[in-house]
Amino acid sequence: MDLGTGGQTEVGALEWVLVKDPRTAFHSDQNIEQEWRALGYTARPHMAAAGQEWDAFVGLLESLGVKITRLPGHESVGLDSLYTRDASVVCDRGAILCRMGKAVRRNEPMAQQGAFEKLGVPILGRIEGDGCLEGGDVVWLDERTIAVGWGYRTNASGIAQLTELLNGLVDEVIVAHLPNGKGPSDVFHLMSALSPVDEQTAVVYSPMLSVPFREALLHRGMELVEVPDEEFPTLGCNVLAVGPKRCAMVAGNPVTRARLEAKGIEVHAFLGHDICLKGSGGPTCLTRPLRRRVLNSSRAG
């Protein structure tokens, strides 16, 4: 039976998330050793340390009132399945299964589908054929407006299919062209450079935003909290809104944290050396929101 999914927002109170324990995603120390270099991790993650960090992160979310559902293990997926956001998109009609631009992650949407079916989460559709779409490239700017990053993980066909699946649910799909960065092997999504923290505020790393997209954010009246160059590699821009003006971020980004707190944003920092920094995935990547409470003041497109 569906427990109630949806809430087309990145900043409404986070009520229910799908996560995956690294001890499940990593399978074994032997598997970590076989995969981490090919997946582009910056260093080898350690199972015990990752488990301790993840327990603390999940405990933080639970202390903030978030319901946690753990994604079970699946033999066809690997280390990157820790980053549950990427394999699906959730809207008010259910889940959309992605088709991963990173080929070694292609089985993750299927693994999530099995979990959704057991939870009673409706499957609205899936990205198929030559389309590629990853959830880290999809950002709700408000209930009726969505931004999608077009880069190496998400292509034009994937964006077109997503737009069709969301017909009637959104008024505008804003395509944000992503930079080349370090090339096709780089771990980069739109949410690597943009994290909304309330309806009028977003954390951004402007050097990785196109001029038209950045100007579109400003035109919407958003205030941009800039991440300094030295805190981009430490995931200062990957910030999970737990509710309006309340967020979680990886520890070790003091300038960004201070800038957020100066705007009245409540910041909860957690250690993410093995679960975040080594795999270049912050708290937004670690969580697939299944339900958020939409704010009464949410703006239409």
C-alpha cells in the first residue's frame, strides 16, 4: 500500500527518504578493491569507516524527523548504488525510473523498481531507448518548475522523455547546459553546482553554471550563496535541505557554512570522508526523497 509519495519541492520538510547502507552497497572489502578505481573514486573507501559515517548521517536525519527506508542489496549493482538519488525521480504521481548515463550503473533503476513495488510506490514511467537521465541532474525549483542538467549523464532524449512523463504536473522545464568540467569520466550533476535550501535561496558554485541558467535563477528572485573555489572539491555545494532554512552538509566547509548561517539557515554538518568525499557524492546524492511537505507559499512557475 502506498505510504504517500510526492511533494514536488527540494525544500519542503523532508518526511521520507530511500537510502542504502554502504555495507550493503559495497558488498565486501574484496568488491571495493575491484571497483573503486574504475568507478572514479578519489580514494579507496573503507567499509567500517563508511558504516560509522552512514549510521551517524542516518541518525541525524532521524533526529530531524525523517522516516528512513533502507534499500536492500542487489547482486547486479555496485558501490555507486549508495547514491540513491540518481536512479529515479519522484513526483506527485509516483516514481520515474531513470536510465543511467554512467553505463556501470544501468541496473540501479531496476533494483529500485523492486523496492518501490514492495513499498507500494507507483511507477509513473521510465526513461528508455537512447535516453539517459540521472536524478542528480533533476532539481525542483518549485512545485510547477523543474530544472534538468544536460551533460554527460543526462541527454536530450532523456530530458524529452521526462518532460512528456511530467505532462500536466509541471508548467516549465528549464534545461541547464552543463560544462565539460574534467570530461566524460567526471562525477558531475546539476546538483553538484546547485542546491536549493529554501524557496528564495540556493547554494551554488557559479563557475560550473552556464550564464543563461544562472541568470534564470536570479530572474526568479533567488538569492545565490556562493561556494568558494576551495570548498567545491569538498562538496560545499552539495547541501540537503531537510526543511525550510534547515539543511545538512558535509563537515569541512566552514566558509559555505558561515554564509548559510548568515542567511538564517540552520546547518547540521556530518562527517562524510568515506561515504561522500571519496565517491564525490554529498547528502543530496545519498538520499532519494520519497515525500516532502509542500510549502503553502510555494510559487507557481
